Amino acid sequence: MRQERLTELAAALAVDEISGPELSIVIPALNEAACIVETLCAVDQQIAGLVRSHEIILVDDGSTDGTLLRVATLAHRLPLTTIRLSRNFGKEQAMMAGLAQARGNAVIVMDADLQEPVDAMATMVAHWRAGWDMAYAVRAHRQDEGRLKRGLTRAFYRLVNAGSDAPIPEDARDFRLMDRRVVDALLALPERNRFMKGLYGWVGFRSIAVPVELAPRAEGVSKFGLANLFRLALTGMTAFTSWPLRVWTGVGLVMSIIALVYGSYLGLRTVLFGHDVPGWSTLAVGMFLLGGVQLFSIGVLGEYLARIFTEVKGRPGYIIAELRRSQDEKRG
Ligand code: UDP
Ligand code: MG
């Protein structure tokens, strides 16, 4: 009996040597020194009973508070891989860096701040075992957020999903489990302007939502202020829509028709009733309105053009400064 168990274990280990662990957990972190140790321990504890073998991949996205130093001692106790990016590249790129190094048959992506309940992982793994390719967390409510942020978020999803064939679920989080096939599909996408929430949906596969309650941030502060969110929203818009580029054809057409009709009316009036001077206010309003519309539409063009420019330059999305696997250390 014991012998059998040992052979089984040995076989499992040998499989891991070749194909990697069963599950990888990718955690992007920027200045999370205050809670990173607690997070890694909680994750490790939660996951240990769920799968045969696992690895935790911590991506340090240019932290300046010694986040990595905090976890240095953990590498001996946990199956931990740390990736230090050469500077802050943003959460989307940090997640990609982690996904690229993950070797598991499935990968869970999760924030470093423990706002998301780790026990939801059990549900995710259960869904995966039942044949789902992706199990993503959706927040049960947004009561913790201000009205403004909620309103803007809603407006953003309306705009970005307008006419889309793979709408992005509104309250979905990055916190999710993905099968190897989904991860490979994501990694194969060549684009650099990455809006992960859109890409998850774009690659398809069978997905299931897992409702979660978010805890307030225990330590540190949120890295996503309004400015940051706005930038992310622009990336999402430009990456997943093209209607803002095309809508101006319609606007221009409608304006031209209005101008033609109004012009004919003015012409007719002059012929019938003679010429009168007033009309400067119409001119002024027309000038400002058209000027505004033109500048705005050029701005929209510029946004898309800027993204095309970054894609064409072909720079990598992130640069790895240092990569450590705890197994390597053990092997010396
Ligand atoms: N994060 C990152 N790079 C960044 C910004 C954030 O890796 O440039 C990480 C951060 O450490 C955390 C996750 O992304 O693990 C989510 O960030 P945060 O909790 O600040 O966002 P919120 O939960 O407020 O949306
Ligand atoms: Mg958070």
C-alpha cells in the first residue's frame, strides 16, 4: 500500500519535471510590501489541498518599497517564482509576464492585496475539473465604490460593448482560473496595447462566472486612481472598438445635410424678402460647433494612431530584470 503511494508520488513528480505543476498562480504586485507575505502564505495554504502540485509566480512590477525583499525568505518554504520587471510596466503587462512563465495546466491570476477571497479558488478549480476552460470572479455588488466611479464604469462598458461580438462582462475581475489552452491563446496574441478584460472574452472558450464579495484593501492604497483608470479605459476602447473612428462619417453627413437645408432656406429667403444683415450669431455658433467637432474627431483619430504607432514600433510589452525559481535555489 505504502509502496504504491510512493510510486504514485514519484510518478507525479516525474510528470512535474516534464510538464510543470498542475496549477500556477500568477500575482502581479506593485508596492505591496505590507501584505505580500500574508498573501503568498494564504494562497499557498488554500491551494495546497486543491491540486497535486502548484507554483506561485510573483511578478514585481517595479516596486520601490522592497516587496521582493519581503518574500526572499519564503522561497525556501513555498514553490515560489519571482519575476522582477525592470520598471513599472502596468498591471496588464505584469500579468502577461507571469502568464508567459507559468507552466501549470491551469493558471489562476490574482491581485496581491487579498481583496479577493482566496477560498473562491476552490470553486474555480472545481469548475475547471468539471470541464470549464475559464472561471472568472465577478463582484457581487459595487456598493463600496463611489457613485462617480460606478457611473463611469457603466458608461465605459456600454461604449466598449456597443456592437461588439464578444461583449465584456461588466463586473468581471482579473481574478480567474484559465486552462492552459486559454493561456496559450492569450500568449499568442501579438498586440502590445493590452486590455486583458477584453482579451479574455475575445479568445473565447467556455467560461463560467464565480460571484465573489470583495473585502476592502487591508494594507496600502489602490494603484488605480481616476487618471489610471481613464488611461486603461482608453486602451480598452481603442483595442476593442472601431466605431469611434467611423462615427464621424455619420456626424459629417448629418451636418452637411443640415447645412444644405439651412443654406437653401437662407438663399430662398434672401431672394424673396431681400438681404438683411443679422446672422452673425448663427455663424459664430456654427463655427464653434464645427471647430469643436473637428478637433474632437481629430483627437479620436490621434488616440487610435498612437496605438498603431506603439504596435508598429514592436517594442516588448515588458522587460524582465531578474527571474528566480525556488527549485533552482534548492538545486543550488
Ligand atoms: N498592480 C501592478 N502594477 C501596477 C498597478 C497595480 O502590478 O502598475 C497590481 C497591484 O499590486 C495589485 C493589483 O495590480 O496586486 C490590483 O491593484 P489595486 O489593488 O491597486 O487595484 P484595485 O483593487 O484598487 O482595482
Ligand atoms: Mg485591490
